[in-house]
Amino acid sequence: MSISKRLRHVHAGLIGIIFFAGAGGALPAGSAADRPDFVRITPADVHWQDIPGGHGAQQAVLLGDPDKPGIYVIRAKFPPHVMDRPHSHPNARYVTVLEGTWYTGTGDTFDPARAVPLPPGSIMMHPARAVHWDGSAGDETVIVQIIGNGPGDTTPVDASKPFWIETPTPASPPVGASAATPLPSPPPPPPLKIDLNAFDASKKTIALPNGESLAYIDMGERSGPAVVLIHGYTDSARDWVPMLPYLSKRFRLILVDIRGHGQSAKPECCYTRLDFAYDIKLLLDALGVGKADVVGHSLGSIIAQTFAEYWPERTARVVLISSTGGAPPDRPKRAPQFDFAAEIRKLKEPIDADSPFMIAWWDSPTPVDPDFLRRQRKDAAGIPLRVWLAVLDQALPANTTFADLQSTLPRLKAPALLIWGSQDPIMEEDVRRSLRDALPHAKVKVFDGLGHNPFWEDPRGVADVINHFLDATT
């Protein structure tokens, strides 16, 4: 897909703007005149300005004004070995790498050795107020193009330090010595230990008494404690593949595609959290499981909460990953770090699995297996848009989630473990706090530097915490 087509997916406000990054901006002789609100910009029209204190870094404003409300398009140029320190912006920004390898990092700690390199053509979404840092960590100039919604103020994490920094250039080796060691490559993503094709082919389908059919996988020690794994919104049972090899071998693992997802049925209705939880109850009935530990991620964690609240006699323990107690009504009025609901409402069928939104939807602060992510995006693009919207409206209604969740959380009496990544742009601190406050006896584990899917980024670490919790509370 061309850059100009990708940009149209980023923000509805860009409709009506045609932007050409290359040459050829002049109208061919004899062509019809454009409407006056079309804009063409050629490389000759890009005017760079030095950034004060930027060690040669420059910026060019192409469209709009980043200091005022509204859409803007700018370019940033990083000289070799020039980077910026950790900072954030009030609104989301969409960055395309045009030239050179752009080194990117997230979180409060500036460490070029763990920066993730993005080659030309890459796209990165910076959620609103999410801390990040970036620049050129090598011997080449880097140019990126940034689209955002102004004002695009920059807030450094530590204003006492210079914002721009020159990273060390490897010293020249002594005569006869080998060349200096290059900048360390970022750690590779955790390897998958399960064949994805074989995993997908192992699913079975069962017809439930309520007329729905669910796809599921029943694996592990059949005589062991049953553990139900419930995935998140627009995902499938494959969600758990990175972590499965590290879960205790004594468990009987039941992985489900919730209704509307994966290989399960996609009915016209209904998609409330209670509908999802009742499906889980009927599945356990059909499998002859009287009581189970329930592990859920994101939407799956809300389903797990609901199951434990309505069927406490069937619930041994609950593990809620990237979960929420709802946004308190008195929270300050501000844009979310990642307004996924607004972006989802802009989707059109057929859904483009490789659009900027879909890439951002499955983005993580640290590397995740690219083939795994590609399959996740492809499968989600195959979910009917009506299901995307039905789940958003019925299971995740922004205006009533707090009152809805808080009204039933007092029923959750099973031992609970709450897991988050510190860099989760979806479950922000206020919704985490509302869940902690509602479950004051729950154990809590926050994985520093990880995002909304911590069990993809550090599957062994998350599995170790879950194993210990389920063993210790037996």
C-alpha cells in the first residue's frame, strides 16, 4: 500500500488532502485544474529549520500548525548519533520512517542499547501521553514524517536534562585491533515453541444448548486442575500460544474462541459480558468440568470477572491480565492514550489487516514474533465489522462500563491475581486503580516496560507468576 493510501487510514480529518512525498507535483499540460483545497508538496517545497540545542536536528512543517488545534504533518531530521530523551505528547502521533534506520524506545529509561530499529517504510504509533524516545543511533541521517492532532506539545520526563543528546560514536580501534563493536541489536522476540498451523488445526467445535457453537482446545493433563484461558477483543485462542509452553504441565488447559471470534460462531447478537460468560459456563458443563481456574486477558478478563461473579461455585481462582474496573466518572477530562474505540468506528469493510490502525492495535513496547502478529491481524480483519461494533457497544460501552463493572465486582470472592504491563496504553492507571480498590485482597504484579499484552512480550515471566499464584492458593 502506498504512503498516501496509508495516511488516509490514520485520521478521518485527512480526507481531502492529497500528499505526495516524491517529485511530480506539477500538473501535466492540458490537465484539468484541481479544487483549491487540494495540496501538493514536492521535496523542493520542504523547508528545514534548525531545532535549538538539537545538535543539528531539524524540523519542517508541511501542513497545519503543530502548536494549534487541528491536523498537522511535519518531518523531523536526526543527524547521525543524535537522539531525544524520554518525552510524551498530549495526543497520538503516527510516524513513518522515510530515510535511514530510526531507533525507537519506550518508557522512562533512555537506553540506546535496547532501542528497536525501524527501517524505511516502517510506521509507529505513539499513543497520547505515552513516554518514548528515538532518533539516529547509527552513522546515518534519519528522516521521519509525523502526523498528529495539535497542539503537539512535547513534555520531557526530566526537564533538568538536555532534551537532545549525542549518542557515543564507537571509538577507533588501536592499530591491528578489530573494528569497534557496533551498537547492540535489540533482543529478538521470544521464540514461539508451538507450531501455529498445528495449533489452529487442533481446535474442536461444540454446539451449546443456547444455540451457539464455540471452538476450543482441550489440552494438557486431563486429570489435573482445569484452567480456562479467555482471550481478548478481536483475538482468538491463539493469543495464548507464546505462554503455553511455560505454564505448569499439571494443568488441564481449556482455550476458547469466544463468540464472534476465531472459529466460533458469529451470531447477529448478543455480545454483552454476561453472554460471553454464559458461553463459558455452558462449555464447562459440556466438558464435565465442575470447577476451574479462569484466566482472562483484556475483554477476556472482563468475561472472567463476570463468570466468577455469577458462578462463584464454579470458580477456583481468577487471573485478570490487562483488566479494568472501569473509568471513574470523576476522572479528568482528557483524551485516552490510545483511543481505539474512535479508530474502530472509522473502519470500513474489507478491513485492511496491515493498515496503521491494525498495526498499532497489536503493537507492543518490546518485540513480539512477527508471524504471530501477522496472523492475529489477518484473523481479526476477517471478523465481520458488525461484530467489532457489537462487542464495542455491548461489552465495552465507555459511558456505562464503570457503573456496570463496579455493581458486580463485590460478588467476586475467589482469590484473584491482577497483572498489567506498566506501558499499557489502553488500561491506564485510573482504571487499574478502580479494579484494585474493588478487589483489595487481590495480588498484583506489574511488569515494568511491557504493554497491553505482557504474556507475548515476556511469556516465561508471566507464566511463572501465574503458576506460582495457582500453586500457592491451591
